Amino acid sequence: MLELRINGFGGQGSVTLAHLLAQAALENGKQGQALPFFGVERRGAPVRAAVRMSPTTIHAHSQCELPDFVVVMSEKLTEAAVSEGIHENGTVIINAPYAAAFDNYPTWHVDADSIAREAGLFSADGPFINIPLFGAVCRVLNIPQNIMEQTIKNKWPENGKRNLNAAGKAYHTVTQSNKQLAGSR
């Protein structure tokens, strides 16, 4: 079973991202489970969501304590997200305009903010970065692009073109970082 935790700020679309990833797992012939974590969060406060993917039935229904992947929606949350827990062989996927890495953790980065702006994906609070991050995470998890696209078309059957373009660009531009940050972890 594969576990992911998404760390973001309220209003960035963490829960929608979790649901899209779980749906992509189902579209790919696997089991998928989205686990939003709701507390007293509000727009702008740190929030979490989790996702499980498995080729067999998922029996666990708790939050992911040591996920295989941590998705960081804002680089301001990077240190907190990693210190919250990650599997010793885990991977970090971060929304950042530049390469960043953590000792002992493979790290992938994508500039989801720029991709969302370029695609015209905005809300009153800023760019919808969950769609580009969905594309990036699908690529890192080796979810085929056609499955990613079908998931978006199923979610937004009438007007998914901008979402498809943003997710597709992130799918092709997410990059594994090679540099290591001094003193991280």
C-alpha cells in the first residue's frame, strides 16, 4: 500500500487534490482512499489530507503517520511537513520555483504557482495550485497521463480544458532535485 500526506494551507485545494489522486488510483485499476483531516482549520491555516493507494482492498481508515510521499503545497510548510513524519525511504514533492532537496529524501519540485497563473486558474485567494500538483504527483507515482486526463475530465466534464493543460504541463515539468540542503532533517 502506498500512502501520501498533503500539507497545505486552507483554501489551496488539499482536499480536492486528495480526492483527485484517490480517483486516479481507481481509474488506474487500484483502490484509492482520500482522507481529509478537518479540525479547527480555516482559510490560510495549515491543513492536511492523506491518500492511500493499493492493488488490494484498503482496510486502514486512520491518518497516515509515516507516508511514503509528502506533498508540500507551499514551501513555507516544508520543514514542518517533513518533521511531521515521513517514511525513512519517503519522497518529498514540493511546489517551488526552484530545485530543493532534503538529506535522505528524494525530492521532486514543480512550480505549480506559475503553471496555474499561466493557465488562468485563479480564485479570489490566488492560483489554484492543486491541479498542477495533481499532474506532478501523477508523474512521480507513474500514473499514466491518460489516466490523469480521464480523472480531470470526469471531475469537470464541461470545462476541464484549462485544468488539463495545467496538469499536463506539470506532468511534463516536474523535476527530481539533486541538490541537498545543509542541515535539513
